[in-house]
Amino acid sequence: MKKIILIISVLIFSIVNAQSTDDINIITGMPDSLEKWEIRIYKRFEISNGIEIFRMYSFKDGYKVELYKYYHPVKGMVEKPYFTKELLKEGQDNYLSWLKVAMLQIDNLPQMESIRYKLTTKPIIVCDNYGDFGYLTTRSSILDGTSYKVHYKSNGKTNIIEYSNPESYLKTYPGIDELELFTELLTTIRDEFDVWKD
């Protein structure tokens, strides 16, 4: 019972302290609508007031790549939200990087919630103390770590997805296509733009 109360408390704390992407966009000056070709990844650390936003988008001379670090208020510590912005790359050279992201077909990737049923162990047959048989599977839940919200637009097709701890879940449940694809997206961004190496 204590475990259930702890889990509910953590979830409520996360929901209350979660900052919406609309609020973040207003404070950082990012438009709510995406460019014709754009990806935004909001990286949220579960035990932190910080959110990092990776943004790659088309503009007249090629593609811009920016990294925002946004911090929302924490009572008694941070009185008002603030952010920093870093230009990672700009120009035509980023087209190849964009293609590496686009070829992953993020526009077809489903929500993590729709693949939760895959995050279980292989069922085993068990017998209880009364001689009744059934089967048993186990499921892991990672409460802390890192979650990602992705806004993606390419050729008029838009997708918004959220994944929580995809790399950790992939280690526990290898071979899940959707987790492999999302992890490949993160790896591509790390390799192409030298960010999120930790």
C-alpha cells in the first residue's frame, strides 16, 4: 500500500510540475506552429526544473539548429522562468543532417503508450499454493530518468509523440522496433550536433 501511495505521489508531483510546451514556447519566443520541415525535442529530466529543447528547422538559407535550456520557477529558489539559447549550426550543410533524421520516419512513430503492452517479460506458467495454474508476466516501470516530447513536421505531415526513458526500456526489453527507432533518433542528434552526450 505504501508503494502505491509513493507512486501516486510521484506521478502527481510530475504532473503538477510539468511545464507545457506552449508556455515554454511563449517564454523562449519559439512559434507554436512548426516550419515546413522541423523537429523539436523537449528533453525533460524527471528530478529537475530544467528542460532542454533541441530545434532543427528549415529557413531561407538552409537549416538552423538550436539548443535551448529552459528552467521553470521553483519556490524559494528560482523566482521566474529563464532560458539560454545556443546556435549549434546554420546553413546548407545541415541538409544531410536533416535527411538522416527524416529517413527515420518519425512521422509514423506511434505514442509510447500504444506499445506499453510490449514492455513485459515473456509469460511463464505458474502454479499457486492451491494447485491452480495460470501464467505470469512482469513489467518494469522507471519513475525517474528522462522523458522526451517530439514535435515533427515534414512535407505537410505532422506527428507529436512522447517517450519516457526509451533507452533504459530498450536495455530491459531489447528488440522493440519503436524503442530502437527512437533511440536511433537520439543517437543521430548526438552524433550530428555533439549534444546530449551524458
